[in-house]
Amino acid sequence: MLSQLSMAKSLRRSGHLQNRHVFSAFSDIDRANFVPPSLSPGPSPSSFSSSVYSIQPLPIGHGATISAPNIHALCIDQVSSRHDSLLLSSSSKILDVGSGSGYLSAVFSKLLADLSKNAKPEDSTGYVVALDHIPELIEQSKQNMIRQFHTIPSNIRFVCCDGRKGAPSEYVPSNGFDAIVVGAETEIPVIRVLLSQMNFKGRLIAPVITPHGTSMMLYHKESLPSGTSVEAEIGTTHEDIHAKFRSGKLSVKTMQDKLSTSRAREGVVQIGTQLHDGVISPFRVIQSIGIGVVFIPLTSREAQTSGSRIFSPVF
């Protein structure tokens, strides 16, 4: 019978969840606790709904969905680890924008709790800020946490607000968030707002609308040499090339010439930079969203609950 563990192992075989801490946290948080009861496993295998652990998003009400497990795994991987090295610690602060039923927030909560077991109390200050603009989903998330943990974890702060404006100031760490995950399709102006709440070692991942369609984009802040002019969609291909560019050893033209071979080698769709409030923010387009994968837009409550695909103004 399918289970959370078997799903996690399948995702690991496909290249996700390679870090043991990330794999453990993901395996421990049962997706069945974060979907409507009608989709959850019943008391016997005959009443089990296989859709809970299938690679597809599922409706959770109020015009929202819980993302497909592979999308969750992709997001967790990209902000939590790199080449099996953990980027987060027991003191990390994480922002989950469009937290929905709370699944991703629960995984991050468990990861921080696990890391705190071997950390000093003064270093175990990490927490997750879960944002959603639909009050009913916030309440549903709290109930889901109780289903999973039998309590609401002390390291999660639930906030009902418009995630397009970022976290309310009282929830933003003094040094900014270490990781930001956006669970809904968004636009560049919103990314600018969220980047302003992220620290210079942080990572932000979101499905972003670009001129070429919606892509999963991974952002990280970085200062480039003074006077450097880089257009969006022109950039580096992997870290050593990027380092050479920052030091002035590579021109934009040279980097462009390297794009095709490096893309093929790394499986990265595109890497480039965008200018946000005077700071160059390198990004990686790590996955183009194909036909059949649809994200709920990060929009107003009214537009979302009506099922509209139209983005409503926020600024």
C-alpha cells in the first residue's frame, strides 16, 4: 500500500530529498493529514485514496490546492540543501507564502525541531512564518498540525495576510529570512518585495510568470562589482563561472557563449540576474512548468475564491 515513506523514497530515487535531514522531515510529515478527510486513508486499505500520495496537486477548498509532492520536494531541496550539504540550521527563519493547508510549513517545522536536538538552546531559535490570506485555510492548517503533531508546533507562526506584501514587519527577523518559499504563481513585483525581507545568504523559490511562461525560479542575493550592467536572462551557468564573472574575468558575451553547453550539463533551464532595488539578484530557472501543471495565482482572496486566473492589483 502507498504511504508517505514510500512516496518519499520514490522522490529520492528520482533525485529529490538527497539530504538525510530533509528526507527524514519530509518522510515524517504525512500528506494525508493535510488534505480534506475525504481524500485521506480510512481505517482499512479498501477505503484508502491513492490520490493522497500521487504526484498531483489536490484541492483543499477555497480555490486553493496542496501542491504535488514533487513540487514540495523541489522547493524544500532548493532552499534547504545543496549537494547534500544542509543550508539551514536550528536558528533559521523561514517564510512560507501561500501556506495553504500547512504541509510545507509542517515539514520545515519538523526539520528545525530535528536540527535543534543537537544544538544548544540559545541556537534553537528558528521558526516558520506561514502566510495565507484566507482565514479558513489558516484555521484548517492549525487543525492539520494537531492531526500531525497532536499539538500546534511552537516554532510556527500563522499569519492571515496578503502574502504579496510579504510578512508583516513584526514577523520579519532583524537579519531577514534565511529561506522563502512561494506556493502560488506570482509576478516579479512581488518577488522584489519578498527579496527585501530575505538576508544575503538566503534563498527564495517561487513559480514566477516570465515572458516565456511560468518557471520555478530560485533567487539568491549577491552583490556584483560596481558598474556591472547585466540584463535579465543573461548570466552565468554555474558557480565557478559566476565567480569569474564577479571578479571581472568573464564578460557577458563570454558567459552567453557558455550557456548552451553548461545548460546541457547541469540540466538548468536558465540562469541569470535581475536588478531589484539596486541589488543584483542572481537566479536559476530550475524547472520550466510544463503543460498540465497549473499553479493557483498569488492574488486577492476574492479572485482566488471565485476561481479567477486574473491577478488583482496589489501596489
